[in-house]
Amino acid sequence: MSKSHEDREALNRALNYDWPEIQKRLIEEAAKEAAKEAAEKSGEERDPYAPHWTTNSDGTRTLHMSFDSWWLKHFDREDVIFELPGIIVMNAKDWNADSAVASLRAAYGLELHEECDDCFARADVLKHIERFPEGQFAAIRISGPAAGNTVGMAVTMRASRPPTAPVLPWREAIGNLRLSAHEPDGDWLYGVEMAVHPMYQRKGVGTALYDARKRLVSLLNLRGWYMVGMLMGYRDHADKMDAVEYGNRVIAREITDSTVTMQMNRGFRPARVITDYVDEPAAGDAGVLLIWDNPRFDPGRAT
């Protein structure tokens, strides 16, 4: 390996993987003296991650912290499940809630304060984390001006109801927007929601969120994971056939659906078309029941 190639590899590692630690160290060092001086004057300890100004002898002011560094106070490398260039996937934390909501709405093409009956709010996300912390996932940008923000999210719960049972409408299946139907001892993972901010789609974020959930199924020794993939391509065929025929043709791979075909290609086996699942006009309110069976499931091992 040439020296220039080694240098590029080292730079890529620093920028893409070690950046949070490097930035965190620099922030702490840069703020140490200012914080010490401020503490001596005020008698109070100063948070080194909090942006603050000091006035110089010539009257100019110096900002000692970037407003984008707030998240580093919470960042811990041990929380990271998967790493992508400039992005990490981890279990969602309380500090991810606001930007997770923003990413969900952006994925649906909604403004932050636009009315949405089926969209999660901050309080809902916090409740998901409280109920089932290991089942909530966030993709976080770790460099650049948007560092610390959630660019993708995945919400899951555990269920005893198997995918062979009649599939309930989405709202009934999850109980309410705070996942009151979550069963801590359920032996199936139920896919509640997933969204990736449009700016970060086709960058591997969705794949990493799928892999994180498969990993969870194996870690918890669950029978598998199921969800209803919405038939988002139906809008282009609604004048030719009903949603059931469209869904069956997608299952047969006669038609490629932007959502369901992608999920089938990720190893989910399609079971049947589900009608009246959730209010989504583009999909004709319909989807396909998709199942991922855990190849490592051990019936003799307690979950």
C-alpha cells in the first residue's frame, strides 16, 4: 500500500469514524480555560458543551462553542451499532426525539407543524424509548453543520400475535401512538414505522436500519420480524386495477413496487395483501404482509 493511499485511508477514518471523539476532545480543551475563568469569576461551574461568549480586551466578543456541538455531550461510542461515512446508527435516545420527528415528517413531505393524525410527536418517541429502548433506532449525522441530528428512524415493538393471525389495522395493532400494545415478552418483532430524511436516502441509511432490526431479532432470540409494507407504487396503477390485484402482481414480481419490492429484495417473504391497513391514499390504504424468519431462532433458549 502506497504512503499516499495510507494517508487517505487515515484521513477517511478520522473524518468518517473518529470525528466525534476528535471534535469532543478539541471542544473540551478549548472550553477548559474559558470555563475555568468564568467559574472563578462567578463561582459556578460552566458546562463546556454549552455555547457561551466572552468579551476580549479590545471589546470584541469570542464564541467559545459551536451551537452544533451540543450533541457531543451525549455521544458515547459504545452506543454505536453500525457506522456509515459521516453517519452512525444507534438505539434512539431522548436527545434524538425532536430531530427524529422532523425526519419522519420530511419523509412524508410534511411541514414540522402541519397536522398529521398518524405522525409521532416528541412525547410519543420518548414513550417508545421508555417502553422498548432496544427496539427504537436512530441514524445520526456525526459531522458537518447538521451533526447530532437524526436523519433516519425505525420504530418497533414486540408482539405475541403471530403473522399467521389476521392482521390488525395499524392503529389497532400498535394500540396508540405511544405503543400501548407493546408486549415485553412477545416472541415477534413488529415493524411499526421507518423513515429516512429525503436528503439522506440512497446512502445506505435504510439498509443499516434494516440490519439493526435483524440484529435485534437475533439478539433477543425472537421467532422473527413482520410488518406491512405499503404499496406506494399503486398510485401509478390505480386507473388499471384495484389494490389487491396490484399487490398480488407485486408479490408475483410481475410489477416492481418502490417499497414492497425493495423489502422483498432484503429477504422478507411476502405473505398476502392487507387492505384497509392505514390511511394512505397513494397505496390505496393497502400493503403486503412481509415476514423475516430468524434463521438463528432457538426454541430452547429463553428470550
